[in-house]
Amino acid sequence: MDVYAENRSVVSELHQDGLTLRPIVRGDADAIVSALSQWRVTRWLTSAPFPFGYENAIYFIDEIANAKGEPFWGIDWGSGLIGVISVKPDLGYWLHPDHHGKGTMSRAVAMACDHHFEGPYSELVSGHFLGNEPSRAVLLKAGFEDTHQEEAVQLSTEKTVVIQRMTLTRDRWQTLRSQAQ
């Protein structure tokens, strides 16, 4: 089965200056395991188990990333998957630690927001664990604003974590994009 071909209509491939957001395929399993088997990535996620193994990656690819109507993109600079981003139901993302601090996630978020707001949506919701300042910086740079805090149970630790919820409106996104040009 060619998951990429089957899900092309669900997940559009997006390109910008060498960065590609593309459908996630079974061939990405090793890259997903490489990133999510590192606690410094998984510690900031609510729904990823730890340790994270190959069977978890296959489940994620087949059952979550390629679910109809729920676009997940693999983040790729041309040499393979380095992260994942999604906008439904909320903007969520992770990136392999080798690519942290290089502006990649800010670019991927901008591409995903552009795509999201081309549709009928008036807002996009996201959030970050309290203490995850790099993720907060990405969201603030994109124009997200704090709304409220909520608690969630983190799968890997089975502990309650506090998430700062944030929202970006279409009007704010379009204003910020026009100011940047």
C-alpha cells in the first residue's frame, strides 16, 4: 500500500525555500523513533509513550498521522523526516533535537498557518507545557496569544501537567504576515 499516494488528497505537500511539509509514510518510522526515543523531546508531549519504540511509530503513522481529515505533515529539508506538525484539532509539533534552535519550527509553523487560514477557519488553537520556553517562543513569534491554562495527563509519566493554551486568529495572522512583507 502506498500511504503517500492514498493520503495525498488529505495531506497537501507544502514547499517553501527548501523546506517541505509532506505526508508521513512508513519509511519515516526510524526517524520518528530517533526523535521520540529522546526524553528531551517526549517530555514536552502529552500523548507520546516513553520509551518510544518502532511499534509506536508504526501505530502513529498508520492510525494517527494518516487518519482521514486530520492532516499531519512530516517536516523535511530534503534528507528525510526531522519532525512532525499538525493543525487539527490544534497546532501541535515536535522536532528532532539536532534541528532545535535553527528556526526550522518557526518556518514550519508559518507554512502550516498559511495553509490553515487558506481554508474557512477563523482561528487556530495551540499550547505548550509550562516551562517549554522554546515552544512558547515559536508560538509567540507566529502571533499566538495566551488564553488560559489547563491540566492534562501526560501519557509517558501518567502525571498531570499544566498547559498554557493559546489562540491565533485569522485576522491577526494576516496582519502579521502583511507587516512582515
